[in-house]
Amino acid sequence: MAKKMDKAVKELAKEVKKLRKENEKLAKALGKTREDQAESIQKVLALLEERLPVGGTDADETEDHPDHDENGGFVTAETAPEDTDGDVPEASADAQQEEPEVTDAAKRRAEELDVDPTTVKGTGSGGRVLVKDVEDAAS
């Protein structure tokens, strides 16, 4: 009976050792997965930061869109208000001389590359200066 107990204990010890090794492998894999997730999250945040203006929200969301009516629907030729004089307002001198909007990520990259971001032509939405624009200007 003692031999059977010893054999059972040895088998259990062997099984425990095997489970510990598997547990270590899983822990390493999980750690790697968490690192990958953190890296992916950082990349997504950087991309979002590039696409958002410095203020953190898109200014277009708060402006009235000429292609939307007061109910949020699209304006069609049938629903558009009639243009009485046909004049198109010109942009003010202040608006024409405004500095380009630069993303936070582009500002940091410009500082790293010693580039003045206000001299860079932006290719982003509304002429917004992106990291890629700063890097292109530096090369």
C-alpha cells in the first residue's frame, strides 16, 4: 500500500511540475500579449492625435455645414435656399494669414527634428500639419 501511495505522490508531483511549466509559458505569452496590446493602443492614440486639432475636438463638428439643413439632413438642389446675389464672401486678411493648425504629435516631431512647424505646408484636413509633413520638410 505504501508503494502505491509513493507512486501516486510521485505522479502528482510530476503533474504539478508539468502544470507549473505550462503556467509559466502562459504567463510569458500573456505578458507578451499585453505588451503588444499596449503598443497597439499607443499607435492608435498617436494616429488619433494626428487627426485631431490641438484643441482635441474637430472644429468642423461645431460649425454649420452648408451641405446640411437645420435638421441635419443633406441639402439638395430642391431644398437649398435660393442664392439672391450670387456673391461669394472673400476670406478676411486675418484668416488668410493664420498660422497652419499643427497636431500635437507633429509639434513634438518638429521639435525633435528642429523644424519650424509654421513653415511646413500641411497635407491634412483643412491644411493641418501632420507628422509626415514635418518629416518630409526635414528631409
